[in-house]
Amino acid sequence: MTFRTPSRDELLPDREQKMAALSYLNEAMTAARIDGIDGDCMAQVCLFAAFAELVSTYGEAATAQYADKLSERIRNGEFTIDLARQ
């Protein structure tokens, strides 16, 4: 099987890419939990992988600047998901 990298014209718009990526990540998290991997462990590994990718793409200084703003965003509730309780 041969895989090819899509051309720039074939890429989804940024928001659609982010939603697709989130869907893939949620599936991986679910599969890991089924296999007995702790959610906290997965979250930490995902953060490590994410920051490694950002450093690779944008460099250490830009990634550090991005990370500096995360605590305020967390406190402002940007990462809080209200789940409906049944």
C-alpha cells in the first residue's frame, strides 16, 4: 500500500483539520483506555508529543511563548468541557 502526502489544495481548512484531528485523538484515547492505559498517562504523553511537534515546527522560543499563555487560558475555562450528567 502506498501513501502520498496530499497537496496543499487538497488539505482541509484549518478548523476542519482541527476537528478531524480531535476525532482521531479521541478515538486513540478511547482505545488506550480499553487497553488499560490510564487517562492521565495518555494526557501527559499527548502533551509531550504535542509540544515536541510544536518545537519541531516553530522552534523552542515560539513554543515557550505559546505555553506561557496556557495557564491563563486554562483559568478562563477554554479547556473545560461541560459533560451532560445522566
